[in-house]
Amino acid sequence: MKRRPTIIDVARKAGVSKSTVSLVLQNSPQVRAETRDLVRAAIADIGYFYNRAAANLRMSNAGLIGLVINDLRNPFFTEFATSLQMALSARGYAAVVANTDEDPDVQAQVVGAMLEHGVSALIISPAYGKEPATFDPIVRAAIPAMQVLRNVEPRMDLFPFAVPDYVEGGRLATEHLLEAGARRIAFVGGLQGRAVTRERMSGYHAALKKAGREPLVLTGRATRAFGRQAARRLADDHPEVDAALCFNDLVALGMLAGCAEIGREVGKDFRIVGFDDIEECAQAWPSLSSVHCDIAGFGERIAATVLDWLEDGVTPPPQTLTPVELVVRESSRGRSANAFS
Amino acid sequence: MKRRPTIIDVARKAGVSKSTVSLVLQNSPQVRAETRDLVRAAIADIGYFYNRAAANLRMSNAGLIGLVINDLRNPFFTEFATSLQMALSARGYAAVVANTDEDPDVQAQVVGAMLEHGVSALIISPAYGKEPATFDPIVRAAIPAMQVLRNVEPRMDLFPFAVPDYVEGGRLATEHLLEAGARRIAFVGGLQGRAVTRERMSGYHAALKKAGREPLVLTGRATRAFGRQAARRLADDHPEVDAALCFNDLVALGMLAGCAEIGREVGKDFRIVGFDDIEECAQAWPSLSSVHCDIAGFGERIAATVLDWLEDGVTPPPQTLTPVELVVRESSRGRSANAFS
DNA sequence: CTGAAAGCGCTTACAG
DNA sequence: CTGAAAGCGCTTACAG
């Protein structure tokens, strides 16, 4: 395992000084074309590659961005993280990513590690709890940092927050179900008291109130398993309920499975709308209506926001709401022609 | 935005030399307890945190591991990447991760970027195509690098390969379907000619041959959409087929949806087995039998293998097959009692 | 247009 | 047990 070649090896090979090599590396116009080509040839020849850690020591912009996610196995967050990472990569940054699995201790640990690695900025979809352990070190490091999708840290001047407009999404979905003829609409899933649940629910409450209908809320974990149980519970305990707005698509997809299991025909006997519009919604059967949050676009937007902040000092506003829209599919529209067995 | 504190600031504050601070940072036993506490207090006081880039410059082990994945949105790879990342994190390493979206150019670019960032090792689930552009630079960097899940680079001494035992999985699943009474079993999904497809299929072929049955292969993309179409095509063109072994769970879940759509009762009229056993299998309805590859365990194992290689020079064998097992659920066993509507 | 020199924040022998 | 000094691979004024 031989030594990694350095700028000095290149300089020696090309017969110039290491300063010149450095200038070539940075595409400086002040080096003569022939010299540049000479250096380039030497670089290719000895297989030199840039050492960013060393450069960073002088320049202090490592080109590393930290990405900390509370639940990376959830397709919603996967999609977000992936599109964000690819957007960063396209602008020449690498992403250090970590999943915290909703554990604030893990979160504090990985954030600390990322700061040690000298990330130039941090994007965090935080776990709930022990906020200071995570956020105080970031304040000390004085790097751009955004919280996304969940707002757990009140200092939004320091940690600007961005999120799709969940309230509007909840309203749109509820109004759609009402227009489609639903008489009694339940809100299913989402942990009680969490901001995200509250927001998604508040659009639902507002729309029902306006229509003079009574809400029915079944909070619970945001999982397929909970959705599946909820389908059964709703049928048993609240047979009058003929529609559900779900906290997210996983719950909705779980309800789809649950309805199939108990023989309730979704789109006919019962209408379901999910939230997030993950890829699977269009592939499910019946296909699932959902509040489209354009999470891929959201990821790209966050990447751009953070890099503009980092590179040009454009501080984002303390709070950004991105637009959402409702995508109506079979689960709330009624079945397509080939739907009977 | 003030300067990040350094070891020298700490030294000044604690009234010792920077060497002493460095020793404290490394928990060296050769520094007196009182001095250590003094230094620790100073560290906490001025909010110092370690600069790994600088340390790395001297030591050349950045504690960064590169993770390059061909399709990070696929839950199978998400699960792998996440468990790997968390295992690395637990051993004090950070993961730089990148999705290539099956694009070999993107892959070459991100691998180059990671090498510049001085990753100490690389784990890659490669895209197909342009192998030299990705792998030659890794060879020059002379760092431990493994290919996982797909074997595209023949130099397996340089890039040891690890993968679950797909052949065995295909065999197990096929034998199970035969035992369950299936008369004609199709293999559905997976791109023709790819090693993964070939392996998963070869267990299927072997088992059928042994039983004296004819194979029927329907290759295609490994997506829900393809699975859904395939369900219809199979019913239309090959009504005698009464079971399917799918290339992966996405295809199988797509078939589940497709069967629901055309009114074919899975578990009764038709049996389906998937491959990978992603989390959703247990939550689907009917629940999906699948070849369990323990991908979370696989991720942890790879993390351990790479770190042992990096830290202790334990070179992995050129090829590792990890065990798989079949998990039988409703989709191939017959419905549970509550299954009629 | 190119070279010599200092410095980024650490670690590591080497003295004391 | 602790300090002074060199060096890791770069960049950046500053001379020439």
C-alpha cells in the first residue's frame, strides 16, 4: 500500500513548483496553457488526486454537508434524503448521512461526529427530545443549519425551518372527501400531540367545522400495521364512518390491506386519502389518493437553500411552507371499470 | 461567526502546552488526572471540538467510510444502507453516502469525490457499466473496498464480493411451492442477463429440473408496476400457471395488487413468493411469503468486515455468501380463517 | 507567469 | 509527566 501522491510529487514530475500545481488544480487563469497541460499530464501520469482534508485545513470549506434523519427507512424520508444528496452531489458537495431512528441520544452523537468531521452545513429532520444536546453544539460550531419536516428547536432564526404546507393538505383532502359524498370522515394515525399530527389534523378539523360535521380521530403510530388494525377497529366500532384521511401513506396503505382483509371495498364502501404521495400510492390497488408533498422537489429546494446560505450568505427565512396538492386516485374516486371480480 | 476554537486555545485556557491537550484528547494514560480534568474543563468551557480533518492530515485515517448505492430509494437498499451506516456510527465512523440511480457516470463521479474527501474505505453496490472509471481510481487510492450485492468488477481479490445466497433462496422457494401443490410455477421479473437475475433464477431452474417440471420465465424490470402487469399477462397468456416466484418483493407486491385487480385470489387460486423479505411483506394482505435475506444483518456484517480489514488488516475472502431462509406467509400457504368477505 | 515561505490544527517522537 | 519542534498536504499573499 504505497503513499498517496501529493501535489509535490506532481510538481517534481512536471518540473514546476507546487504553487503552480495548486493553481492548475484551481483552474487559475494566471498559469500558462503549456504549463497547465504539463501539470495535467503529470497528474494523470502518477494518479494524483486532490486531498480535500488538507485543502480544507487552509480554506475551511470541506465541501461536506451533514444530513441527519430521524427515520431513514421510511420511504418518505428516503426520498427526501436521496434527492437532497443527489442535488448536493451535482453542486460538488458530498453528503454525510446518518439515521437516528428517533433516538435523541444517537442524534446528539452523530451531530457531534459530523461537526468533528468539519461539515460545512447541517440539515436535520430531528428526533423529539433532548434538543439542547443536539442543537447547542451546532450553535457553537456556527455553521448554517436547517431543520426540516419537524420543528423541534424554537430558535428558528438560528435553525430556519422548512416544511410542506400540511395544514393546507389536510384541508384539501377533507374537502375532497366531503365533495365526493363522504358522510363521516375519520382522521387515522399520527402520534398525539406531535406538531406534524397537529398540523395535518388542523386542516381536517377546519374543513369539517366549515361543513358542520363532527370529527373522529384515531391517533396512533404512523405505520402500516397501525393502519391495518385501524381499518378493522373503524369497521367494528364506528360502522358509520365511510371515509378516512390518514396521517401518512403508510397508514393509508395499511388501511388498504386491512380493508381487503375484512372485505370492505375501498373506493366504493369506503374512501381513503393518504398523505405524502410516496411512489407506491400509484402502484397500489386500488391506487391511493394522497396529498402530494413533492418531497423530491422539496429535497432539491433544501439543497439549494442551504448551499446559497453557505456560499453566498443568503439566510433563509425562519419558516418556509412549500405548496402541496391533492392527487385523486381510485381509493377516493370510485373504482375503474375493471374493478369487479 | 467566530473562529472555531483550537487545541491551542484550550492549552492557553488550561495553562498547559498543546501537546498535553492532544494527549488528553486521546485519553492517553500518561497525563496526570488533575491535568486531565483541568484540560477537560477548559474544553467544555470554550466549546472546543475536535478537528478530524487536521488530525487526519497527520494520521491518515479520517474515520470516514464511503457508501455508494445503485438505487437508494429501493427499500431493500435503504435497509442495507441504513443498518450499515448505523453499525459504522456505533464504531465511531461516519458514512458518506451517495445514490447513483444506476448511472455509471454518476457513480464514477461520486467515487472520485469520496476519494478526494479521503474516505478510509469504500463499500459499493455498483451500477452496471463503465467499471474501470469507477474502480481504477479506487485501486490507485489503495484503500479497502468491497463490492456488495452485485458483482460487476472481476478483480475480486482487490474488491471482495459479498452477497446473500440467492441460488439457495431460489431453490428453497421453488421447492416450497412444489410441496404446496403448485403445478406450474413462473419466474417473474428481473432484467435478463444480470448476474442477480441469473442466480435467483438458477435455484428455480435446478429445483424444477429435479422435479421434472418445465420452467416459464417472464423477465422484466424489478418494479411494482411490472409485477402488476405480469399478473394480468400471466392470467391472460398462461392460465395454467398457478404460482410465481418473483425476482424481488417489489415485483411480488405488484403482482399482489395485480391479482386483486383482476380478481384472482392469492393464496388460493394462485401462490406467490417474493425475494428479499422487506418489511412490507408481513404487512401486506395477503401477507407475502419471501426469501429472507436478513439484509439488516447483512449490512452489519459488512460494516464489521470492512472495519476489521481497515483497522486490523483482515482481508475478507474474495467471495462471501450469507445464508438465506424462506419465510412462508399467506400468499403461498393459503388464507387464514378470516379471509372470506 | 512562477517560486519561496508561512500557516491551517493536529500528532508524535524527542528531550527534559 | 509535560513542552518545543517538525511535519501531514494544501493555499495564499508576496516577491521576482
